[in-house]
Amino acid sequence: MLHAIDACAHTNRWRTQGGPMALFCAGLMGCALLAPPLAAAPFVAAAASAAAVLGARVPAALFFRTLLVPAGFLATGALALCVTLDLEHARLGFSGAGAATALATTLRAAAGVTVTLCFACIVPTAQWIALLRRARVPAVVLDLLLLVYRTLFVLDAEFLAIRRAQDNRLGFRTARVAGRNAARAVAVLFLRSLQRAARLERGLAARGYVDRLPVLTPPSTATRHTYAVAALVPALVAVAAVVLGAGQ
Amino acid sequence: MTVPLLEACDLHYAYPGAAAAARLCPGQRCDALAGSTLAIHRGARLALLGNNGSGKSTLLLHLNGTLRPDRGEVRCDGAPLGYGRRALAALRQRVALVFQDPDDQLFAGTLAQDVSFGPLNLGLDEAATRVRVAASLTAIGLADRADLPLHMLSHGQRKRAAIAGALALQPDLLVLDEPTAGLDPAGVALLLDHLDALHAGGMTVVLSTHDIALARDWADEVALMHDGRIVAGGSPESLRDHPCLRPAVFRRSRISEVP
């Protein structure tokens, strides 16, 4: 899923529109967090989904299948909020107030998650790091972000290789053996990550690294027009949410 | 006689902990380099040939100051290397090293960003850097992948990406540690074509390998390495009858029989 989302971010139609998409997603996130959730959340989720699937041409199957994972967590949390413990009769019961809280919280969270996924599927890492650079985030933080991003994929490949090597030698034959070998794989990965870090440090030193990792700003095709549209949509969503929320 | 572009003089080097490991494993060397001497002249196309563990990578790491010898010295244009920050920065602009595993030196979000690292470190502005990045990627046949993240490139492409990163520094000497390792024959042929083009453009190229045929066919000059020392050197023709270069002998690792 990590690879699929990353590949999508680097190949979608709006991959060079990092600035406008950041504005768009920030606006929608603001609506999700601040506007009345019952009215705002459906609009926010719809706008984010439409932008990703119809606008940027993110594959719908990938987008909505990925949303199922956080949806599972949200549903579990919502169920817990709906339940109350009756100490007098020592039993679990349904809580109306809890259900109302669960609905509002779940809607707000679902809208926020949809916006986050929209951003992740559309804006490549290099683009949003460039935006943070423009926002004057300290260079050392950005260097760390770059290294973490690269290392994630290198270690993911390492972990896959370790798991495959174990699997080919029947390392996952039974649940007990599988658990033990999964723990061993994590331990090996920890050691490999340290070795990788040492080798990368040497490699970067050979390329002239001293204390900074300067890189080019990725190309952007953003215009005033795209920024305006990116600001207008969340504004309309906010107005609609406030109007509908006032009527409820 | 011309002064070599780069010269390794009687280099000795032991990795930290090697002596302790040698005590546990009798017969194991503790010196990765045990008196290596090598001269690299301008315009050379040199192959450093040796078995695994012979010290090739360690020697190459000394050539751009990544490792500092315990004994002996490296000279650039006849002057001993300095290991201060400025001296190393100047050296690494002239001597670019490409590691065997490209993931040891690639770090950025996209290919173009990674290649831009060297030029920006040199203090070039963004416009000049973009020109160098484009030229380097074109030279190595990856211009159409400039905006892809590194993990979306194949192993062979990442190897070439690492070379592009080195080329962007416009070095005098390009040093490659086992550049053909892990590549299929087509990948090897493509890589060698690129190296030939760079050499034809005036760049001095040194690579390490344990592939005798590659060393014979590609290099103008071969240096044989064994047990941390250069044991023979010269043109591939002059070494044709050398006992080390008989493939069957090399495969059986009897290079140690060389005096």
C-alpha cells in the first residue's frame, strides 16, 4: 500500500501542483476540524475524493480500498463510545449521548482521513518537502525527512528480502514458528538499519556531505488560477457546512 | 615522466576490530591494505582486478579520502592529500567515487534531486545546477526518469543514477567500485558504453572488478590485487600470460601463488 500510494503521488495528473493541493487540503482539513461535523464531513469527504479520483485520476479502487483501513479503526472506536457500563446492574448498555459523540467524532475523523489520503495520493514527497522549505522549516528537519523517506523504502525492501528468505526455508510453517521468525526478522532489520545508516553516511561523505543535504526544488506548474480554485473549493464547502449546520 | 593524477603509495589500513577478529580466526588477515601502491595517470582506463576480500574496495575508498591510511599516503598531482574539511571537499570534486551498492549513496526524493546534491554543495546556483543535472542524466541515459523517486528505478538504473550523481561534480577521475556487479549482460554492455563515452570525452576512469574478461576487454591498464597489495600491473596484453589471469586459476583463487 505504501508503494502504491507513493507511485500514485509520482504519476497522477496533478503531481506538479504541490502548492495548490496543499492549500486545498489545508482548507478542507480546517472545515473538517472546525465546521459542524454532521454538515461539513460529507462535503469535505466528497470534495477530497472527487479531487483525488476525478481530478488527479488516482485509481478509485486504490483510494477507497486504502480508506477501508482507517475506517476499520474508526468503527472500532465508535462502537466503544456507544457503549456504557451500568455499574448498578453490572451490564453493558447503549448510550445515546455516547452515540451522538461517536457519530460526530467519526464523521470528523473520516473527513480528516479522506483529506490526508487525498494529499498523500496527489502530492509527491519531494513537492511537500519543498513547500516546507518555502515555509522556512529548519533545514535539518527537512534533511531528516528526506533521509527517512528514502530509508523507509530501502528498509522495506530489506524486510521483504528477509521475510522471503525465511519463508523459503519454511520459516512460517506454523503460527508459533511464524511468530518467532517474525520477531527475528525485526531484530535483523534493526541491525541492518544501523549498518545501512553507517554505509549511507560514508556514501554521502564521499559525495561531499558535511552538514547539509541541499537538493533542487522539484518543478511546479502551479499558477495563480490553480491557487484560486484550490482556495475557492474549501471556502464553498465551509459556507455550505455553516448554512446547513445552522439549519439543523 | 608525467606526475600521476592520483597515486597511492605503500598504503596500509586495518578496519577497527579486524585485529580481534583475526585472533578468533587464525589465518585471517587483519590488514585490509598491506602496502598497496598504485599510480593513476590522466586519461587512463584502469581496471583493478582481484578476488573478493583482496582489498579493492578499501583501496578505492582511500582514493577520495573516505578512508585515511594507517601508514603510507595518497598523492594528488604529486601533493599529499590533506584530510581537512576544505581539502577533502576540493578532492571529492576532482575524484568522484561510485559505490558498489547504489543505495549506499542515493538519498533524495527524486533522481534529479539526488544528482543535484553535488553541484549544490559546490555552491552552484539553481540554474547552473539544473544544467549539470540534465547533462549528467543525459550522459547516463536516464533523462526521462529525472522526476521519479529512486525506489521506482531498477537496480541497474540506480547504479547509473549513482554514476550520474558523481558526473554532476564534473570530476577529473571517476572511480567505480564493482560497477557491473548484479547487472545482466545487457546492463553491463550499456554501462560500459556509457563509461567508454565518458572516457572518450577525456575523463579518467578506474573500476574494480573480479571479472577477468571485463578487465581484459575494457581496460587499457590492469592492476592485480591480492591480500591488500597490488601484485602486478600493466596493459592487458602484457599480463595475458600472467598466471593470475588464466580464468581457471583465477576461479580457484590461486592468485595467492603469485610471488
